[in-house]
Amino acid sequence: MTTTEVSDDDFQEILAQTRHFVRTAVVPREQEILAHDRVPDDLREQAKKMGLFGYAIPQDWGGLGLNLAQDVELAMELGYTSLALRSMFGTNNGIAGQVLVGFGTDEQKSRWLEPMATGDVVASFALTEPGAGSNPSGLRTKAVRDDADWIINGQKRFITNAPTADLFIVFARTRPADDQGAGIAVFLVPADADGVVVGAKDAKMGQEGAWTSDVNFDDVRVPASALIGGSEDIGYRAAMISLARGRVHIAALSVGTAQRALDESVAYAATATQGGTPIGNFQLVQAMIADQQTGVLAGRALVRDAARRWVNNEDRRIAPSAAKLFCTEMVGQVADLAVQIHGGSGYMREVTVERIYRDVRLLRLYEGTSEIQRLIIGANLVKTAQRENT
């Protein structure tokens, strides 16, 4: 099938609608999301009607068909509010959905991508384990052949959207790594399959409304048609490519949240007074705002460049890691400065920058920690230089 491109005019309309939805419908209800630890059903329905559950799924399969350069512009808008909103449909468009888009058979895509695009199916990316996080080569979940079927056993941890998932994209080892590959396959496992046990919702530092939990697979039997791409050796490559793409998205999300923290800081500094003088008139406060603005501008430029390189197939390894590393570290610094600018008020619950400060800490951990990104960047630069010298 051919992939239909979204025109600039159409995309600008999608972007404008998303921005309006975020600023007018979601931002006023952030405290409700925080207090109840859930995104209200009516906001979920609006997101479904807008096509947000499938914005990065190709139009051939019922989605909006945005490429990564467009994806990051949308992500910067979504990052402006509670990160639970984006998390609600993030796995459909990102790390879970892209495995199917990139590696699924036509039959698998036909069965699952359209209901994912409409939001009728929530897909969850089941890779992380107690002993295998940023480096999936260490995973222990096993899949063993039983005639034409596969039997899956293992435990997954911190799985986003697991409590509401209809489908798990499950990575499992079918054999030890060898010369043929990593021995990691990926399977389509319906959440209601016998032996799938979803644990209690995790209690996290932040990101209220974005649910994660453990998932156990106890002798879960799936047919041969559940093996994504029909190959045992697709799993590791599918995970790496999906995660790399996701890193650019997370970087963009970080820029959106940093912009919100900056806007909150400027608004507070312009109105809050100390000794009768607006604190924004003080040079040290202005310096903090200047550092925030510089980080936001640098992050936005880096994200856009990394997305362009991905779309043009120029760099799908170093640039995603560099963008993710810089932007997730940057938003942490911007959030910290936002709390500092707010003073004691910034430490109080139900103040926006306090929530942001907690929410963004996770961004440095998932889709590969900052340390993993540094290893990817450094190792690949050195390997490139070594190849050029041989």
C-alpha cells in the first residue's frame, strides 16, 4: 500500500484544532485529572473524535497519517498540559503502534491498526522487565513453540496503559542470542487471553492519570498468526526502531512542557510582588527566565532537526538520542527554575509548576535513560570514525 502524505494546509488545521483542544478543554481541568488520577471520559471521547488515537497511524489503516516531522509539532502542543492526556493515546501512535506499522503483516495490520486508530483498541508496549529496562537484550520473558502455537511466560514491569489495554505488543526470547540474531520475537497478545494477568495500578511520583502496571504472562497460548511479521528475529530490531522514533517524540513533548513552565514563570514574575516590586523586575529572576527561554528555543530547534533527519532517513540513531537526552534534561532544569521563581508557592500542591516538576522527572527514564542515550551517541560516533579509518 502507498502512504498518503498530509498536506501542510491540512496539517495546520489539525495542529490548530489540537492546540485549541489542549488550551481550552484540557488545561482548565488539569487539577481534576490530578485529583482523580484519570483523564475524564468526555475528554477521552473528544480525543477519539479528533483522531488523536491514530494520528501517526497511516491513512491506509484509518489513521491521520502524520509523519514524524508533523508528529513532533503535535507533541509540543500536547506537552503543554497534563502528560496523562498524551499518554492515553501515546502507545497507539508510538512505541506499540509503530511496531505494527513497520513490521506487521498485512493481515495483522488489517486486524488491529484501524481499531487502534479510532481508539476502540488501546495497544500497550510490553518490553520492560524487572531485569531488563533500557537494554532489551537482557529480557527473560520466553516464548516456546507448541505445535503451531506459541506459549509465553514472563513478567513485564511499568507497562504504560496496561490497566486499560486491549492488546499487548509482547517481546519475548525464543532462543539465546546467536549469529542469526538476538533471538527476540514480538507477539500480538489480546489482554483477555487466558494467562494474562494485569497487576494493580502503580503509585508513581507524578503523571497522575497516566496509568502503568505490571503484566504477567502465565502459559499464555497464542497462534502462529500472533508472531509479528511472521519472523522470530524481528523483535529486537522492531524494539530499537520503535524506541528511537519514540525518543524524538518524547523530546518534543519535553519542549511543550518546558514552554508551559516558562509561560507560568513569566506570568508569575510579571505579577507577583516582593516589597511592592514585581519580582520580574529583579535581574536574578530575569536571568532564570532567560535560561528557561534559551533551553526551550534550543530544544525546539533540535527536535525539528532530528525529526527532519528521521523523515529523510539521514539519521535514525544518533539524532534521536541526542534530542531525547538534551530535551528531557532541559525540561527538568526549566521546571526546577520555575519552582524557584515561584518561591514557596512553587512547592505547593495544585500549583501548576509543582505538578510539572514531578511529571517531567519520568521523561529522563523511559524510552531509554539519559545514560543509555549517552552510550548510544558516543558509541556510534566512535564506530563511525573507526569505519572511516579502516
